[in-house]
Amino acid sequence: MPKNYKSYGLNNKLTDIFNTFDVNLSTIKFNKRSNKQESFSKYMPVKVSCSVVILTYKGIHHLEYLLPTVREAINNTPGYQIDVLIVDNGCDQKTKDYTNTRFPEFDFKFSPVNDYLFSLNNFVRDIRSDYTFILNDDMKLHPDVLNKTLDVISKDQKLFSVTCNIMDFDGQFETTGLRYLTIKNGWAGITEVPAPDKNLYYTWFAGGGAAVFNTRMYNELDGFDPLFRPAYCEDGDLSMRAWHRGWETIYHPDAILYHRISATIKDQMKEEKLSQLQNRQKIILFVRNLRYNNFLLKFILKLPYRLIVNWRTGKNSYFALIKSLPILPRALMKRFMENKPVLNDREITQLIGKKYNRY
């Protein structure tokens, strides 16, 4: 038996291992002093990585439903390197203790301030994963949702986001769909329609708490813009800015989340304020981003007329317009500071609702 029998056996085993991964064994360098191979980790296939980031506010009553489904979805997605970060805007020790006890593999951090979705910007800035899946805490995950979304976005470097199909908490009906813009006479609106089938489709917006994002692109865009504080339309703004850079968003009807819809009946005053806030944010969104068919020029020309007449047609939309006026100069400044879009709004509009065929 030759003296170097053991080294022959080792080399044969290494050859079998590296042939499996199409690695040329001759490219591996040896340390002459120790006669040992250098670390082989750099020759092994690198898994696509994803951080699941969950925003909560003292949300034990939500997390007890969500976190078991997150764990199940991760276990059902073995081909990826996935970690979980929970950010608590409420800095609630009980919520942290619950999570650390029941789900010790998940990371839990307090946000310095309660800044809604904007709290996440600083956390995502430090993420090193390829992709970031942002979730609100009042969700449940279908076991396949991480597989479905990561399998698509990881294969296409032009994709900014894959947004999910959101159903009610019991999975009986869909609550979201493809997002279109309706534009007319210097005014715009957002329309959602169900996907006609199980194909993937281009859509204008990704849901801020229900989508996976390319982490690098998210950070290049500086995340959710504080212009939209306190809430609403920050996700639409993020997606529109991504589209203008040529980074696409698609809707995945088989990537399913379940959303807990509140059964609380809101008092009239609160409902009115909510409606006014939502409408105000839409005005800021479109003035900030929309470049379709001279939208901004038409909006400005018709503004005096709307300020005089619109109070007759809808109180909430009228007060939303009034409340948007102090913010519009900042929206315009941000608009004019943007580079010329790679994709213009006419090109984007022609894509929205079309099948995504690169998968």
C-alpha cells in the first residue's frame, strides 16, 4: 500500500464534492507551510439571502398569530438564507420578552421613535441581505410565500419588488389586486382590480408592509420618504421612484398573505380625518411623481378653480386639497431634484397590467 494512500483518498473525496458544484479542484491553493487546504467556503455556492423585517407596535396580540407562520414559511424555504428582525415602534418590553422566549431565533429591536413605516429606513440601511421582506404585524403568511417571491425576484436584477396577494384573515376573499392609475384633467386616482388569472403581472405599487424588495435598490432610493408622514402613499411613492429608474414591480397572485381586518366601527370624526389624510397623501404623491401627459401643468392651472368650487362636490377631498398646500412646495422641490426618468410614465403605464414573462 503506498505511503500517501490517505492523501489519495482525501483528494478523491474532495474531487467528488467539488464536481457536484462544478468547482475545479485545481484552482484551490494550498498552504505550503501547513500542507492544508485553505478555507473551502469561498468555493461553495452562496445562498440568496433575505431579511424578513416586521413592524409592530406593542403587538403581542398580532405577533402570536404572525410569528408561527413566519417560522413555518422559513422552514419551507430551505434554499435561501433567511433571518428575521422585528422592530417595535412602541418599545414594549412585554412584546420583546414574548418574542425572545417563544422565538429566540428572531432578532428584536426597539425603534428610537414611533415613526410608522419610516422607522424601518435606518434598520434596512444596515441590512446586508440581498432582499428585504417588509411585513406589517397584522398578517399571517402562507407557507409558500417566501418561496414564491424569492424565486422570482432573485432571478431578475431589474425587479425592485414583488408584491403579494393579500386575502382576509380566513382566506375567503382577496383584498388587493393590480394597482392602476386613472389620470384625467390634472387629477389622478388609484384603482385596484383582481388579477384575471395566476400569471404574474406588472403593477404600479408594492404594498409597504406586504412585499419583498431588492435591498440595494431600496437603500439607493433612501427608503420611504418622510415627506409622506405620518402614513399612507409612502409605498406608492417608493415604487413610482423605482419605476422611473427602470426598476420594476410585479404582483404575484400565488404569493399569499392573510390580513386581519379590523371589525371596530370608527366614529365619524375619525373616519373623516382618515379620509382627508389619505386624499391629501394622494395629491402629494401625484404632484411629487406623476409626469404623464403634462399632469403637473394641468394640476396647477386647475388648482384655483378647484379651491373655489370643490367644496360643493366633496368635503373630505376639498379639505385634503387645502391641507396639501403647505406640503406641495417640498413635493415639487423633490420632483425637480430627480434625474430624468429612465422609463417615462407613458412607457410604465403601457406595462401596467401586462403579463410579466421573464420568469
